[in-house]
Amino acid sequence: MSDDGLLAAVALALTGERPAVMAGGAATPDEVVARLADLGWDAPRLVGLRLQRQADEQPWPFEVPREVLAQVGFARFTAVLKEVRRLTGTDGLMRTRHVGPKVIGPAEQRLLADRPPHHGNVG
């Protein structure tokens, strides 16, 4: 498949939309990032979409049909998608909620110090 197909597949995965303008394609991750920005999907907007999908407990990246992946080449698609995500700051986990206390309080310290009777003397 052409570079237009690769751009369309990566754009679909990241934005959930098929780009209307395909001419000019993109062969490298840097070119894909530039083309996405030209189409209105710069890094901050992609990060915002990812955070919104995460908050809504929806999957992201979006699913790309197998037929498209077969035409582009799964390995090529995956490699470019991974690098585009790194370049746009959408790779890895993004924590949106703090779980647990930041500082262990007296109640947590008491629980941590609690030992079962068979544990022996600690100290």
C-alpha cells in the first residue's frame, strides 16, 4: 500500500477518523506527525483525545480494520504507530487519578506495623 494508506491507517488509529485529504502521504514517523498536524491533529490535541478516552474508559488507540492492516503491513504499521506515539507524547500509561495516600498516615502505619502472633518479635 502507498504512503497515503499508511497515513490513513495511523490517523485512524490515533484519531478515530479517516483523513479527508490523503494526497502527499507520509512514509516516516516524522512525516506522519507533520501530516497529522496539518490535518488539525497536533500533539496536544492527540494527548487530549487520549486522556478523554481514558477518562471515559474507552479503548485508545482506535481499532483499525484487518483489511487495512493487511494492505499496509502489520509490522510497518505497528513500528510507525509506536514511533508516532512516542513523538507525540501519547505512549506509555498516563495516570489520571492518584490511588492511595501520598503520605502514609497513622492508620496506615498502624496496619503496616501489625504482625500476626506467629510472626515472632520484630524490632
